[in-house]
Amino acid sequence: MRSREDHTTLLAGLTVVGSALMLLAFSRFWFQGKIFLEHDISANFVPMRYFFAQCLQQGESYLWTSNIYSGFYLFADGQNGMAHPLHLFLYRNFSFTTALNLEFILSYPFMFCGMVLFLKRLELPTASVLFGAMLFTFSGYCMSSWLWLVHIGVIAHTPWVLWGIHIVMRSEKPREIVLASFMVVLLTTSSLLVGYPQMVYVMGMAEGLYALSLLRDCKHRWTIWLLLVAKLLGLLGAAIQVLPTLDLLEHSMRSNTSYAFRMEQSLHPFNLLSMVNPYLFHQRMFQGNGYQGLYGGTSITLMAVWIVLRIRRVEVSRWLVGTCAVMALIGLVLTMGQYAYLYRWVSSLPLLSNFRGPPRHGAMFHVGWIMLATLAFTELMRLRRKAESVAWREMTPLFGLTCISIGVAVLIVVL
């Protein structure tokens, strides 16, 4: 009979294999010499990046194009990332098909590796580290929004930034603190150069909340100011992209948005049902507005709820469980836009009033939700290792989720 250690090793190995297979599935178009064409990929990313690639290879300027609106400041647009070093390298040196596929694919291993480093810093078991990295990279928001290259490109930086934040706030080695601060500067600059400011703001809220949560046990309170300076330096480093975007904003319709515009695509509360029944609605959405659902997998929902319910009895950090729960809750409420009061206030703030699409905050929900599931997995491994049983009363609330899912399915058949 296999020992518990053998099973843990096997589980870690299967997680790595599963992640590799998911990455290969995403890479199939590259191997076939094709590109995926759907939604914004064909309507926006392909034509804009093709123009960018042609200009790079012919030595022409890509700042402006006469092919749109009889003249458009293309470089300043918020989804092209023409100043990012990786984009410049890919579209200058590779064929357009290869460059576009690589831009899409590389975000996922980069995200996976960053999550591994961050979770290892939390001193979680190897199996939990790999499990959490797999969930973060290949489930939830990162899967439902993969059509938007720039969304994923920004999110891929987040685990690395969280890793840097943890080192700055917890390390006692000056050299480590300096290097981690410099890393936060570079990553902030890189995420802004990807070219989607709204997602930078959303992930910045998750990063900021995590940094504040570390203040409780931080020996040097001044490190929070060091992180703030690092973020500001990162913003300055991306000025080549940020300033043109602000200039374009000043002369666009978004300089004076209406309430209705800001609330577009708000997730109706009925979408909460998708967390237990993912195929309840068309395109997995109530009042469908894209692929930005909340569902990330039944196991994630069950584990996240379970760890919160037994927070008083866990051996993992209760403070971290609480922080992740708050992060997920804030992200969830903000996705609802006009259906929840909080986003009405947030959307009236300077700069944030220029954004639309409250479901983008699902990325923040994703960070907290996945972290809860990862901590729950760690707790389950501990219970199994120590051969501890779980009281039935702790499991009873989980049956409610099953009953809701079954009840919704029955209603679909009956109605």
C-alpha cells in the first residue's frame, strides 16, 4: 500500500502533467500554423497587431494609422501594448502568426511560475503550491476571459508582484528587500506597458489589500511606504505608454462618461448561481455579456466555502484566510456594478469614472477565491496526514450548495 507521502508526490506529479496538457491545448493553433479568431481577437487584436508587425518589419511608424476613423492615434489605444519590450521583440523577429500565438501562450507559464514562487513563500506544501498554481492559471477568470489577451497579460504579473510584496514586507534581509522592491517596480512598469489600465487598477486593489494584510505582523512598517514608492516608480517607468493614453482619453468620449456607460455589463446577482451550476445560462451568463462568468470549478467553490466555515479550526494562517475571503467578496460585489451600491461609488472617482465593465473585477475575485481553495487543499492534506476526521456539522452547509445546484437543474426541466 502506498504511503501518504507517496500519494502526495503522485498528486503533485499529476498536477504538473495536467497543467502541461492545458498549456499544450492552448498551443495547438501555433503548432498548426494558425491563429484563433473569435470575438475581440479577430475584431481588434489581429488587425491592430498586424499593422504593428508590418510597421516594425518595414521600419515605419506605428504611432498613427489612417485606416481607422480617417486617422487614429493607435499607439495611445489601451489594448495594443506597442511599447512593451516583449511585444516589440516578438512582432519584429517572428512571423505574425507565431508572434500572436506566443503573446497569447507565454502569459500562462509566466503566471504559473509566479504563483509557484508566491505560494512557496507562504511555506505551503509542494502539492498545495502546484495545485494552487494550476487553479490560478487554468481555471476561473483566466479561462473565461482568455479571448482578451491584454487581460491575461496583466493578470500574469500579479503572482510575481504578490511574491515581491511578501518579500518586502516579511524579509529581514536588506538585500532581499531592495531586490524585491526593484522587481515590483519592473513588474508594475511591464503590466502598464501591456496596455490595459483598467486591469492594472483591478489587480492593484488585490495587491494593495494583500500588502495591508501583512502590516499586522510586519516588523518594519516603513516597508509599506517603500512599496508605494515602488509602484509610483513603476508608473513613471511606463510613462511612454501612460501619457499618450491619458492624452487620447482627454479627447475621447470617455473623458465624460455617463452613469449608464459606466454600468454596462454589470453582472446580475442571478450569476451567483453559475458558481454551482455553470451551464444554467446562455454562454454561462444571465443577461449574457461575454465570457466573464464566475464559475471556476465545483471543487474550488466547495473548498473555498469549507475553509471559511471552519476558519476557527484551521492550522493555516487565519489572517490569510480572512484576507482572501475579503478580497473575493469585494471583487464579487464590484462585478455586480449597478446591482450593488459599492461600484456606484467607485465609478464616480477620478480616472475610475472613465472605465466600464464591472465584471473586470472578477479578476480580483479570482485571486481571493483561488487562494481560499489552495488553503483549503492544504488543510485537507493536513487532516489526511494526521488521520483526523471532520465533524458532519462542518460539512452540512456544503450540502446546501449541492441542493441549490440540483434545484436549479430541476427548475430548468420543469419550466
